[in-house]
Amino acid sequence: MKFNLKKTALIGASAAAVLFAAVAVAQDAPRFGKGFGKHHSPFSQEAREKWCSPKRVTLINVFEVPKGSEEAAIQSWEKSRDFLARQKGYISTKLHRAIRPDGRFQLVNVAQWASPEEFQAATEKMRRELPDTMPQGTVFHPGLYNVVRSDGEPPFAEKFCQGKKHSR
């Protein structure tokens, strides 16, 4: 039997990454009011209904941010994220920053929502209740999308959406 140190290290690192991601989700869960945190578990019935919804959509919002205003834009995004995370239908969001400082779109937000209607209601409420603190000159290009092709879901996703318990 031949022992491959690189493969063994890669498998171990992958398993550790999955474990750390699960712990991070569980630790972040209580922060977000009606999201996963309402029941303090990413595996609650409410979370399952949102994540497995056939109407689930992905928001992709690219931002043109004036040079030198990136940190202010990120702080403004965080306020919006905190507001939206407490709204019905919110699942998750991630903000990405361009590696190259000369890129047209310095920030890209990718978020998951249970339905287009819940996203629309949440953003309308945010516009009414939350002051706009984005730096002047910031331009948004939002769009809602459905997945049409994928390299597959994580192995646990099918059981999760069927309501079965995970094997340990």
C-alpha cells in the first residue's frame, strides 16, 4: 500500500474546512433575528423551508465605488446586511471585494433569499426605514437569478431538504 502524504493532507484539510464552516454557521446563527438565528440553529424547520424553497433566488449586486470610498461602502453594506438579515425570507449573504484596485466593480454582493417577493418586500422596507449611507457616486447593478446549472449540492443538502436527520 502506497501512502500519499499530499492526498492525505488534502483530505484532512477538506474535512477540517467543512467542520469549521459548520461551526461558523452555528456560531453566527444567533446574530440574525428571523434568519437562522430565530431558532438558534441553521437546521431549524424555518431554515429548512427557506433554503429548500423552490422559489429561492440569488441576488447578485455589483457595486461601482468611487476610488478611496471602498471602506465607507463596506460599512454601509454592513448596516444594510444587518437590517435585511432580520427580514422574512433572508437566508444568507456574502460581500466580495475585487483583488485588483482598478477593477470596475470593487464590491460584489451575493445573497440568497427564499423568494423574489420576500426580497422585494425587505428591500422596500429598508429603503423606507434605513438611511442611505453609501458614498456619493456609488452605482449599484442588482439582479435576481435562478440557478440553471450547478456542479451539485453538498452531500448533506439532499437529506437536509427532505427533512431527514444527518448521519454523524
